[in-house]
Amino acid sequence: MALRDHNAPFSLLYVEDEQVTRETVASLIVRRFPELELHTAPDGETGLELFRRLRCDLVVTDLKMPVMHGIEMARQIRAEDPGTPIIVTSAHGDMEYFIDSIEIGVNRYVMKPIDIEKLFSAIKEMIGRLTLEHEVRAQQAAIVELNRNLAAHAAELESANRDLESFSFTVSHDLRTPLTNINGYCQVILEIFGAGLDSKCREFVEVIYGETISMSELIKTLLDFSRLSRTEMKRTRTDLSELAQASASTLILRNSQRQVSFQIEPGLSAECDRGLIKIVLDNLMGNAYKYSALTEEARIEFGQCTVDGDTAYFVADNGTGFEMKDADEIFTPFKRLHGDGAFQGFGIGLATVQRIIQRHGGRVWAEGEPDRGATFYFTLPEPS
């Protein structure tokens, strides 16, 4: 006998051999819990058959019944579906059944004559438990689906990145040959025919020659960037202070006319790929050097600090700086915040830094203020 429709969120099986009790309690349950789909049975055998056919979410059963006792029905339900809540109703004299019900793992025991409020309380508690379990399962299913979608999306992104890197490598490589030819012809024109050219024509050829050199540098940068994801990493204990000092020395030799104060914290080291982290520090130190060119008493600092409990390294300068609203765009390839021509570059250096740090499992970020300078932070987690 069913007393609710099949759209109800949960179903309850009530098994009781006494017809008056069964009909009365069933009627009260329906009025108190209209959200339940209620099924009733007059004995354990019929109840077990209903359970197997309908897979009811909750069972309320008497113990002493004809054909099959409630305890045997409960035992078989437990064997087939250990998670189904079972509430037992029985008289005070049924102590042997009471002990059996404890051993089976019955959830609640309500004495007869039935205190309807106690029964309602037990049913309400089980509905709450079922609701929670249902929500947890739904959340788990959503998480599984989300993870599946994320994995698929990650695979698509990885494939797209591989294709993009391969394309970048191929295009950059194929561009080199004609560019080298143009560069060579420009040199021949300037060296052999330069004296016979009028000044305007010679100026044009020199511009073309200069642009081919700039383009060659860009292609080399693109090739280096495309190789980053394919380069095998070899982690060793690396003296970061030494690498930073080497970068500073190179920058000083490049332009001995500039007066820049370098402050390199000594003794800093990390487990990392020395070659890749050298690229990181060369880019960050070079970036600081470039953007402090218009600053009197320029200062560039390399050091270590703690951020949110993690060891972080930083390169700071007192140069041009930037607006914090642009902080996320700084690491975008070919994105240049200072596009007025005052500072040369291709906008690929910081993207290179980010990719290398991410390959190490770390993170990189920047803080800055216009005309007050910028600080670039990065972490290098110790490998597990």
C-alpha cells in the first residue's frame, strides 16, 4: 500500500501486522511528514519484498509478526543495504528481540504502545540524516563532474599550448633564414655601395639593417620562450645571491656611465634549475635596471622575505613603477605597460619569468607604485 506519489524526495516503509495500528500510524505519518512517500506491509516477508522492489529510504517495523519477524527482515535489509535507517517498534517484553536489534545495528527503538511523538522524532532525525547524505552525494557528484570538466579543459589547454609552442618554434625558425639574407644584403650594400649612395638612401638601408637586428633578437626571444616548457629541469642547490651578483656585474659592464646602487643579500640559496633561475634573475634584474634609468640615485635590491608563511625572493627598484590595477597584465606575453617608446623591449621577459617559476611549482607576483618603483616576488618550493 502506497500513500504518497513518487515525486517525494524520500520513501518510508512501515511494516506492522496489526491492521488498526498500521492504518492509524500510517495516517499520522502522512499528515506529519507530507514530503514522504509511504508504503505499508502486514508482515516481514511482504515488507522485504516491497523493500527489494522499491528500495525505500527508511524502514519502520514491528518485531513480532507472522510469516517473517521484523528482526529477520531487518537483518536481510541490513545485509543488502547497510546504510538504510531502520526504526523498530515493539513491546517491553520483547527483550530478546531488543538485543538482536542492537546487534543488527538498528538506528532507533520505540516501545509499544507507540508514543507517536517519539516515533515522529526518530523519523525526523532519520530524514535529516538522509537529507544530509543526499546533499553530500550530490556535492560529491558535482565535484567529480567539475574535476572531469577541469581535467578535460586542462588537457585541451595543454594541447593548445603544445601546438602554440610548436607553431612559435617553427615560425621563428623559418623566419630566420630570409631575415639573415636581408641582413646580409644590407651589410653588402652599406659596405660596397655605401659611399655611392645619397644620404637619404643610406639612412633607409641603415634603418632596415637595424630593424633586422631587432627582429633577430625578437625571434631568439620567441625561440627561447617556446623551449621553456620542453626544457628538462635539473634541480641542484643553487646560490641565488651569486646569480644576482653576476647579473648586476653584467649590467654595470653594459653601461659603465650609469650610477646604480646594487644591494645583494648574501648567502641566499634554493633547490632549483640553475640555468632557468639564472634566466629569471637576469630578466628581473635587467627589468629593474631598465625601468630605473630615468631615476637619480637608482637602487636595485635582491633579497629574501616571508610572505604568508612561505619563503619568497624579491628584486626591487625605485624606478618608474606601475599602477597596481595593471599588476596581473605585467606577465602577459608582449604586454608592455610603458608603450611610449621610452623603454625598449618586446614584453616577453616577465612572461618567461612566470613560466619558469610555475615549472618550479612556485608563484610570482609584482607590487608597484608610479614613480616610486616596483618589487617582483617569486617563490621556489623545496621539492618533496
